[in-house]
Amino acid sequence: MLEAFIALAQKKAPRGLARLADSGVVQAEVARAEAGLGAARAYLHETLASIYAGAVAEAPIDVEKRARVRLAATHAIHGAVAVAGATYRAAGVDAIFPGGAFERRFRDMHTLSQQIQARGAHLEAVGQLLLGMPPEPFL
């Protein structure tokens, strides 16, 4: 959605205004979204790579490592949902048309946000673990 918004912003000029891409507010929001997505992606990849590197075929990963995966995945999903919402709003009326670059992706992103991996309760469980209060083991 961010790539689609960037393409739109380079062309779209709301009636009587400059192109969206010429707005300092839009420029800052695009940069913020890019940094947020990149950071979430890097955190998820680094977490998975480090756990995979230490994994052995004979035993499952421990609760602490499962908690790290849950935290990184939940964080990435919530970050992507935030960017989806921001780009959807910023695209204006262009975002609402079926078959366009935004409408389906917005629905897909929010569908993903309803899956178990995106549950906010994961943050509570990981926080308990980080504070020395191990939660019931993750399934």
C-alpha cells in the first residue's frame, strides 16, 4: 500500500492544491511509514534468523524464544496495519474504489490483524516473561 500511495502522491493534486508529493506533511508521513515498516521487518527477520541459527532438530524452541517470535510477529503486523490505515486515509477518495490499489489491500491487512498471531494479548504475555513472571507456555 505504501508503494501504491507513493505512486499516487507523485501524480495526485487535489483540486486547487499542489501534488500530494509536494506536501511536507505527506513527505514526513511517507518517511515515517517507510522507517516503521523497515524496522518491523528487520526486527522480525533478525529474531527469526537468530532463533533458527540456534535451533536443533531434536528439540522444540523454548518459551523465551517462542515469546520473541510472537513479539516480533505481532509488532510487524501492528506496524503494517498502522501503515495501511495511514496510506488509506492519505489516498483520499482514490482508496475506496473496488479493484484499486488500496481497497483490497486495506481489507486484506485488516483481515490479517484479526488472526491469532496479531492478538494484543501476546504483548502482555511477553511483557510478563520479560518482567520475570513466566506466563503459561505458548502453544
